[in-house]
Amino acid sequence: MSVPAGGRVDAAAVRFRDSWSRLLRQGHGAAVSPGVLGPLVYRTAELLSRAHGEDPFDPGPAERAGALLVDAQFTDPVVLAHAVELLQQWPAPDDRGPALTGAFAAGWSAALRDRTLREQEAIRRAVDLARREAERALYASEARFRAMFERAAIGIGFADLEGNLLVVNSTLQDMFAATAEDMRGLNVESLVHPEDSSGVWETYHELVQGERENFQCDKPYYRRDGEVIWTHLTVSLIRDEQDTPRYQVAMLEDITDQHRLQERLRHQATHDPLTGLPNRTAFFERLEALFDDPGPGARFGLCSLDLDGFKNINNSLGHEAGDQLLGAVADRLHSGVAPLGHLVARLGGDEFAVLMERSRGPQEGIAVAQRVLGTLAPPFLIGDQQLVVRASMGVVEQPVSATTASAAMRSVDLTLYRAKKEGRGRWTLFDPQRNAVAVSQYAMSVRIPMALDRGEFFLDYQPLCALDDGAMVAVEALVRWRHPELGVLGPDEFIMTAEDSGLIIPLGRWVLLHACEQAARWADRFGDAAPRMNVNLAVRQARNAGLIADIDRILRSSDLDPGRLQLEITESAMLGPRDPALQALHELVGMGVSLTVDDFGTGWSNLAYLRDLPVSGLKIDGSFVSELHASGEDPVGWRIIGGMVSLAHSLGLSVTAEGVETAADAQRLRAIGCDCAQGWYYGRPVRPGEITRRIVEAAGGTRADGEG
Amino acid sequence: MTRRRWVPEGTDQDVPNVARVYDCYLGGSHNFAADRELAREAVEMWPDLPLIMRANRAFLRRAVQFLAGEGITRFLDIGSGLPTFGPVHEVARVVQPEARVVYVDIDPVAVQHSRLLVADDPLCAVVEADMRDPAGLLARPAVAELLRPREPVAALLLAVLHFVTDEEDPARIVRELSAALPAGSALALSHGSREGRPDVVEKHEDLYARASAPLTMRTREEIVALFEGFRLLEPGVVYLPEWRPQDPAAVGPHPELFSGLAGVGLKP
């Protein structure tokens, strides 16, 4: 208690102390421990009393009181305002009042300024320490990563997204036999190699565009010294904190030794040790690969060759000389043909083969054959003997789609056999007609029932398109035979035999059933957008008593709308008005199936009968259009076609032209008024999936899924 | 509690830092312009905030001194921030002069600041750790050392769990920490609640979206549930000033305005 001179309790002083205590106990004071707050209230009130009453006036205690408040974190300016107010309300014995209040305020402010500066310094120092600590940690982690990067057993390189190499580790430099300077700034995209797996660069571009995070592959590179190194490559995308792609890191593991070993093993398995040429296994692998996914219109060539009289050489000069000769022949074949990109193989004994994986036509196959024979023409020096060697060759040059690997081998063997038979030292080109004859001589007909059992037949479909808008209105089912020895045979090669033997009846039934099932699937899926199905009806089928029952059953079992089926009857099957089979045709039409005359213009036609036949259309034989091609501009030919069209139209028949190969044909036929066209220009016979794709495409979609 | 960034955590002075904003509310100067700006906006919207923060500090003091009075000498202050006003070791030593304190914070600036403060104190340690990884936190040498003698430890989670989002699962954090505490240990917890001032809570949360850690205020039920496995001491989970006030009259007529809820539990 402050007791002023005279010992009398000063009521104003008591009032001040009470107010002072209240002031310090609210606000911030509420959070201060009572054990701290009580002494603080007492001590500051005491200091202020001294400044208030002591003589002479000393501002020091008032300043200290202000400072003590700040020390106890009474830093709110509101506290100062209230304190000044209380001091002013406490009358001083002299005129020291303003000086006292000023001293208190100055003490408070000076302490606050000190405190503020101290705290700012402290917090900045803390920030600084934290930052240095973080930098130290970053540096330590960077040092660890750098050590790992530098000492890694795998090659590591960082590049920007444009592919410019920024930094590479020493392992990578060693792998590429290059210095860091050589590699810095090198662009990743320049590191192509002809043996890069397909798609690797597309994948790379997906990565740098941020569409994928990483990829792995085996990839060869050229070293700086020209050597090739094989690597297992892993490339990862590095993103920044905003997830934006920034860099790429490539990790390369040297797998050259493994690769070489693998290649070596593969080489041993696929090469002939005597000549070093690919062996029969390798040759077949490559040949079969051609048929995996042929491009449209892809052609290939195959030459089979054997040395004339090799057995005699072997017998007279010994096996060693024979082997030397084979080696020498292999060398010449290889150096003569391999540079053209063709594969030369030894199939066994004195039998060699050349595979042309790409060919533009028979003349290319012939050129290769001539070249091969040319390389073998100069005499061979074996020991001290000059040997003149001649060889016979069979040459097959075909569209890939026309055959299979085994059928092609069979064809080339047959052709080689012909070459030998016709006189040695020559090449012979595969002739499909002669092959077909050879094939039919194979007593094919006896195999047809077995082939039906084994499912060796299949159907391709060729589009029939409306000439006015090109829409595919129908497809013609064309039967194929995947003959186990002869490869894929077209109808020309076996239908005649089938007709002759009567086997056309079960075969025809099979064709009808499968074509109708396919047509029903399309109709089911595409409705009106599905094409009509045209199926050939052979003469013998037309006359078969069971025909109506067969077709009725097939339509029912396949659940096909009869209106979607059209039967094509060749002109030669045309029946006279009193033919009993005519009744069957009328019944078919009565069922809702339509009929059309096939190969029109090729046989004897009694045009008058057309009027009495229940047909709705006719197909002009392909020979008409194709002959126009052969003879160039032929106004007479066109007039004949025009005549047929107008005749058909006058009978109310629609007309389809076959053999349409060019846009000009189509244009001309359209002008003549022909309704539909069929031929290569509108599409070759294809697998049903391809037809499905065309339907989808025509409907505006691009989806191409499975067959059906 | 933090966003991923390349600038060392907490050293970016342009991002309001929750520890430094808290210092602003308490009238300190351990802060930068961005912190003061956020504090100013928050106080403008919710003028009671400084009072609430002081009430939280007062709760800390009462809770620590109560537990020290119960014989606890080991304190683990998680989310200690800038312990400028009545740090735990000072408060505890009024009762237990040998009290040991380990301060834990995720903010490296707060950690460095605390280290400056207790640099010469052999009974104190400061650890930089993320409470969302309790196993990692407990494995820090100073923390492990505090727990080793298996004497009761007071775990302080004061005004920190509201910086843990629901996805980060605050209950899991408490559970995993609690599992490491010896029997007889205590948990003192305070937490921003959705009660009391529901009118400003969401706006306040929005404001903190730009700070170093976003805020998730919780309901009383959620806060009570955090004490699972502890025996809640009287008076249970209550508004900050209501927890064992030294002067019951000081509680005031509207404790709900303090909004923050607090409680202390003992591990059997």
C-alpha cells in the first residue's frame, strides 16, 4: 500500500490500485498464471505509486512498470490506452501527472519495440536455420543420389522432354564408348537402330507427351565406335510438383552378351552348319510369317532349286567334294540374291530355296530365277576340278491371299518337278491351270466327303454394289477348300469335279446352310443394312428332288428371311418351259427366295425363255467387261452390254455386271443404266469379318469387331 | 498438415503459417506480414479469436500444472508450435522442477525457434516430426528416450488435431500414440469445435485453406470419441475456460463463445 506523507490512507491511491488490478486481470491477463499475475499487479502498482508520490519526481519506476507489462506479454495497445487513462484519473500532488504518464508509456513502448525486434530476429533466425537445415538435408540427399547415379552398374541418363541428353553417368558413357561431352546435347531420338522393336518410338512419344509414366523394352544402340550394344531399357517420366512432365530418365542395362548368346542359339537352331544358310525350319518360319497378316494385295515369290546330277558328283568325286560344292553354291546364291533382300535357305541335300517376301508380279519372280541361274553359270573350282553345275528351278509368284505356306511349297515342288521333266537347267513358272489339272488328277472328288467332315471348306464373300450410290446390296458366297496338302483351293479347282461326281449335292447343301447362317447373323445385327446373300446353285442341285425340302429346312434352321436369299443359276442350267425342274424354281420363288441368271452371255441362251422363268435378275459374265479392257476403247463391246441391259430391263430384270475392275468401268456401266456391279473395284472375296467391317463403316461407325 | 513443395517447409514467408498466426493472436511478433494478414482477417470475422487462443494457453497451463501435481514429470507436447508464451517446461516446473519436455512439431521454423529457446536445457528436446505418422514420431530418439523408463507421460495435443483432416484419421493417430504410452499416462487435448459459434466456423475454415495447414473443426461427439481408451477426468470435455478454472467466477456467462473444447484423460 502506498502511504503518502502524513500516514493517511489516500482514497485516490486505493481506487487506482483496484482499477489497475482489474485492468491487468482481464484480456491477456486471464491467460496468465495467477502465481505470476498477482506479483506483477503488486509490483507495477508499487512502481507507479513511487513515481506518483516520491519527491523529487523520478520517471524511472514508471518506465520500469511499463516495461514489466510488456515482459509479461501485455503487448495489446488497448492495455496501454487504459493504463494511461487510469494514471490520468489519479491526481498527482504537483504537475508531474503528464510526465509520469509519459514515462510509463515510453517505458512500455521501448520495451515493446525491443521485444518486437527481438522476436522478429528470433523468428528470422529460426527461418534461416530451418532453411539451412533443409538445404543441408537436400545436399546430403543429393550427394547420396549423385553417388548412386555415378556408381550405378546400369547406365543412367537424364534428358529433357525434347530428348536432349542433359547428364549421363559414367556407366552409360562406357556403354556407348563416349565421353560425357560426346553425349551431352545428343538427342535421344537420333539413337535409332534398324532392329528397334516396332512401336518403341510411338511408346516413347506417349511418354514424353505425358500419356504414360514409363516403359521398358530391349533396344539396340550404336556405340560411338560403331559397335552395337543391346540393352534392356527402362524410361520413366519425371514430373514437377505441379505434376507437369519435366524430364525423362533412362536406365540401360547391358544385355549384349545375353543377346549374342540368344542369337547364337537361335542361329544354330535355324541354320545349316555346312553352308551357314538358314535351314528348312527357318525358311518355313519366314514363309509362314508372310501369311500371318498380309497387307491387301501383297504378293510373294518362292523359288525351289536343285542341282542337276548332284548325286553323280557326290558319287564320282566323293562326299567331301560334294560338300565343298554345296558350300560354294550357297555362297554364290547368297551373294547373288541376299543383297536384293531375299532369303536364301538350304532345305536339305542339294535343295535350295529363295523366298521373296515382297513381289510386284511374276516378272519379279522370273528375274530372281534368272539371276540365280546366272550366278551358278560360271564353273566351280572344287579341289583341282572345274565343275560346271546346272540347276532346275520352280518358281511360284502369287498373291499371298491366294494360297497358304504349305500349298505354296507344294506348288513350287510340282513346278520344279515340271522344270526337271521338261529338260534341266531351266526355270519354270507355276501355272495355276496346270496346277489345277494336276490337282484334279489327285482324285479330289473322293476327298470331298472327308473334307466336309473335317471342316476343310469355308466361305468367302464378295460384295455386289449398287452402281448409283456404291452401297453394298448383296454378297456372293464363294466356297474355298483349305486342302491339307494343296493349300487353299478356289471353286474353279474343285466344283466341276464335285458336279461330275454328284458330291455337289452335300457340298451345295453345306454352302447354303453356312451362307444362310451368316446372312441371318448380319440381318440380326444390322437389320436392313445387312446385305442380301447370293448363293450359286449348280445344275445338278436344281434338278435334285430334295432341293425344296433342303432349302426350306435351311431357311428355318438359320432363321433367315427367304427374301434375303438369292440363288444364282448358271445360264447352262436354264430350263426349258416343259422341264419338270421348272416347278421347283417356281416353288422357290413362292417361298420368297429370288433367282438370278449367272454367267449370262456365255452359253446358249434362249432369250425367249427368260420371259417364262421366275428369275428377277441376271448377271453379265465378267468376260464382257474384262475383254473391253484388253481391247482398249471398244464401242461395239459397250453397245453389246448396253443391249443386254436394256433387254433385261424390258423384261423387268435387274442387271449386275461382273468383273468390274476400275472406276471407269463403273462410270460407263452406270451411264448405260446397269443396276449393280461386282468385281475387284468393289471388293474381292473376303472373310466375313471384313464384310462386317464394311457394313459398320457404311453405317457411319468405324468399329470393326469379330466375324459375324 | 502441409502441402508438398520444394521450398523447405515453413520457410516460405508468403504462405501464412499456422504456428505464426497463432503467435499473432497472442500478441507476439514471431510472425510475418502474410501471417498477420491472415490473423487480421480472421479476427475481423471472429473478434473473440485472441481470447480463445489465450483461453487455450490458459487451459494448457492448468492442465500441465494439474498433471504435474498428480506426479507426472514427463511431457510430450505434440504440435508445440512457437512456445513463446508460457512454454510447457516453464509451466510444469512451477510444480515439478525436474520436469522433462519433448516438443514436437512438423514446422521446421517452429522447431528451430524452440531449439533456440531450450538450447541450454538438458531436460528439454525438440523434434521435427509429422504426427500423422505416429510410428515415425515415436521412433525419434528424444521421444523414445522420454518413454523408455515406462514412467507416466502426459501427451499434449493442444489445438493441433483440427489441422488433421478426416481422411488422415485423427482417431487413428491418438490410438497409435496412446498404445505407446505407459499405464498412468495422460492425454490433454483441445480442439476447435463446430459448437458455440456455428455461424463463423465454416468461414474460418475457408480462410485457413490458404494457410500452411487447413482446418477441420469437429463436433463434441467426435472430440469426445478421441479419448477412446482413456478415462476422462472431471469435468469431461468442456469449453476451454470451464476446465477446472482456478477462479470459477472467471469462467464468465458465455463459455460457449470460446468454442474450443478441451479435456484430460488418464490411461488406466
